[in-house]
Amino acid sequence: MEAAGKRPEARKSFARHWQLYLVIAPPLLFFLIFKYYPMLNAVLAFKDYYVTKGIWGSPWIGFKNFEMFFENPIFWTLVKNTLLISFYLLLAGFPIPILLALMLNEVRNQRFKRLVQLVTFAPYFISTVVMVSILMLFLAPRLGFVNVFLNHLGMSSVNFLGNPGLFSSIFVWSDIWQTAGYSAVIYLAALSAVDPTLYEAAKVDGASRFQKIWNVDLPGILPTITIILILNVGSVMAIGFEKIYLLQNNLNISSSEIIATYVYRIGLLNANYSFATAVGLFNSVINLVLLFSVNALARRFSNSSIW
Amino acid sequence: MATAATRIKESAADRAFLIVVYAILIVVVIAVLYPLIYIVSSSVSSPSAVSAGRVWLWPVDLSLKGYQTLFKDPQVLTGYGNSLFYTAAGTAISVCLTVMLAYPLSRKTLFGRNLLMMVITFTMLFSGGLIPTYMVVKALGMIDSRWALLIPNAVWVWQVIIARSFFQSSIPEELVEASEMDGCSDLRFMRSVVIPLSKPIIAVLVLMYAVGQWNAYFDALIYLKTADKFPLQLILRSIIIQNNSGNSVMDAMKQVERQQLAELLKYSLIVVATLPVLIIYPFVQRHFVQGMLVGSVKG
């Protein structure tokens, strides 16, 4: 009944907007070719790939690639490194932009406020390659700025990037340096939308600045915080390949190899296509499940969810 | 009296609180700014000062040797030219496709718009993965072609969402209806009404795509094989991160001098690669912030 009712509507819309459908066709084609066709190609994960036979002609092997991955001792190392770096980033990197925004919101001097925003936002525009280059120059064992400084203080040099124990901290804190100002923008916008009568009421009640932040600002931006938290938790397995890959070296590989860099190594450098596809697919599926569960939890316990 | 006294006492506590806030923010500004100043200062210092670790904040023995050497290096110049090309061409393609997708999706009378929007946003949550995408690009014959950096990641879903909510909120429905009544076609309306009214959002799209394209290295890493097609970021990676500084310009020098210069070159290279973005940044920051906010309203 409903479908029957929709068909004339579709025909009418097509007659009226045929030009718009023509305009939208090329970008839609882009999504089909570069986003949806790869999803079909992901059947590679269940096949034993032969270049001569192509993706569709290669024989099915079911879940063998996955079994091989789970039984491989590197599996637990990869999962451990991926989760460790992500949760470290989440725990340290999530609250800092909120604190920054709350502090900026207290500043009454507009020029100072703009200056802080301008400066803290700037590192966001530095490319990953430059960011890693800066880290390597500053942390270099011999001539690096940090070690020269340590030597001046009478301490011996540290090989920062060669120490597996320091890898996650270097990654996380440089990431915070680069993105905290950018991430604070969204909270600042939420803060500017808080109902002004609440501040009046707080003032009448004689609330201190801290009480005002705690009782008005924070509850006011809680929905935004929840949504950003869902997105962050939902992407813990999707930690970026680009920066970690550039920071890797033979000395820190035991704590810097994550699922994404392993897929690149096995898949593109060693040309083991189907196995790498299986590893990548495992990662994507876990990520999707995680995002859905976090969203469902948030919907149950608060009113904010991303859909 | 009593209330006045407590108010003064409270404001003293508040003032202390505010001083702490200002102090922390000043520390934050210094922590962000110091590394940047240090790099710029090093890049215009003498090679020996840089490698002896004598630079702390301001340039030591002012010298432009790093930049002079850099602009004689064919590898760097090619990379710079390539990056300019990829940024210009890639941004043009991306902005066109994004507008072509976002505008029709903003029209309420377009049948199927919700379904199409879902199809597009789903790609943010799930992807085929690295290898399956690589195989598509390979099947299209784009490996080691300049197209590989322009097409496979041309449209970012986030940009589509931002542009669509802009069109929805700033092109009045009455305007569409009135012009339709006058027999104006959708295409003509798009060309002579929508595009001129959308300059702010097009500016945001251009900036975001341009910065993204200028800073990207991953697609070049996996799809390109020939060095003379490499963008600047890959050259940077090879010289600084992989430490391949054996370029032809420096061959004639003595070992020690060459090492010192190689160290200096890294700083100059960082400045040269980042400068185009950081110079325009203060002028466009406002647009960036607006773009982010437009997207988050309905995102």
C-alpha cells in the first residue's frame, strides 16, 4: 500500500528533478566504485587469492584466513598494542579539550581569548609527515633538542624513539599537542549556546566561578560530551595508520605494530592479499560492533546518541 | 554589610581562580608556540650552530644557507611543483563533486534523498579496507598515475554533510518555488542562484580539501612508484624520516660540513612544507570554525 503510494511520487520527482538526478550521478558513481565496490572485494578474506584467477575465480577457503590470524602469536600483540594506544589516547586526549574550552570560556579579555584559540588551533594544520619529522628532530638521541637540554641538566641522553616503553606516550602526547585546540572548538560552541538565564540565576545564588562551571557549564555541554565520547570510543580500533607507521622503527616495533600497520606490511609489502584483507575486515567489523554497542548504551543511559 | 563582605570575599576567591586559569592558558600557549619558533629559528641559523645545539629560541649566526641549498635541490623542487598541482587539481575535483552531491540532497522534494544520505554516511562507519580498495584502484589502471591521488579519496562524507546543511539552511524554499514557477530549471537555478549564494561554504570546502591534499602522504605512498610524481610530503619523509640526504648538490662538500648542512636542511624543509598552510591560516581560521559548526548543528 505504502510502496504503491510512493511510486507515483517517485515518478513525479524524477520528472520534475531529472536534472538534479543527472548532477548527483557522478558523485554517486564515485561512492559505488571507490567505497562500495571495495566492500564486495572484501570477499577476498574468505578466498585463497591467485592473481591469474582474479578475485571471483579464486577458490573459497571459508574462515581459514581468520583462523590463521587468531592462531598467530602476533594476534595478541597487535590487539594489545592497538587497544593500549587507543585507550591511552582516549583517557588523556578526551578530557583535555573540554578543560581547555571551559578555561577559555572564563576569559573575558577577547583579544587574549582569540590569541589562545589562534595558537592552539594552529598545529592541527601541520601534516603527519611534518609532525613525525619534528618529533624525530626533537627526540634524536644525539643532536635532538630534548636530549641536548637533558645533557645541560646533567642527565644522560635517552633514545626516546628506540624505547618500546615510551612509544605510546610519544604518540599520545604529540597528538594532544596537535589536536586539543581544534577539538576544543566544538565545546566552545556548545558553551556559547548555554541558556544565559542559568548564569543569571547562578549569580543571584552567589555561586563562585568554579560552582558556575560545575553546575551550569558542564551540564550544559554534557550532550555534546556524550556524542563526542561515543564517536571516540566507537573508533578505538580505527586508530590512524599514518602517524604510527612513520614513527615505527626496528627498536620500538614490539609496541608500535598495530593492526592497521600490520595489514599494510602483510598486504602491500608482502603481497599477501587475502590474509591482509581478512585482518582488515576483522578490524572493521569489531569497530562497527563497538560503535553500535556504545551508541545503544548511551541511548539507554542518557538522551544523547548519534542516531 | 554582611552580603557586601561575602561578595568581596567570593570575588577574591574568584579572582585567584581566574589567575590560575590565565596562568595555565599562558603555559599552554608557550608549549604550543615554542617548538614552532624553535624550528623557524633553527632554519635560519648557521649549520654549525644547529648541529652544535646552540639554538634555544632565536636564530644564531643568521644564515639562509638551508633555504639556498633547498631551492637548488631538484628533488625538492619537483616535489613542490607536484604538491601544488595535486592541491589545485584535487581541490577543484573534490569541491565540484561535493557540491554536486550535497545540493540535490538538500532539496526536500528529491525522492530518495534520505536513502541516498544513508548510503553515503554508512561509508563513514564501515569500509572494505585497504587491500580491497587498492585492488579497485589497480583494476582501473591508476597505480603509479597522478589520478590515484586525485580521485579515490575525492569526496569526504563530512564535507558533504557540512555543505548539505548549509544549503538547507541558507537557500530559502520560497526562492526555489518562485523560480520554478517562472520556468527556471534546476540546473539554471543551481548555476545562477545557489552557487553565488554559497560562496562562504565553497570557501570552507576549498580550504579544507586544499589543506588535506597538501598534507596527505598515504595515497602517494601506496599508489605511486615513480619518484618524479611524488608530492612534497613523500620527499620530506625520505629526507627527514628515512634520512636519505645524499643529494647531488651536497656531494662536493666535506664530510663534516655536509652532515651539518643535512641537519639544517631538515628544519628548512619543515618550514617550507608548512609555510603555505600556516600563512593563510590566521585569515581563514574563522571560516574553518564556522564550517565545523555548521556541520555539527545537524551532523
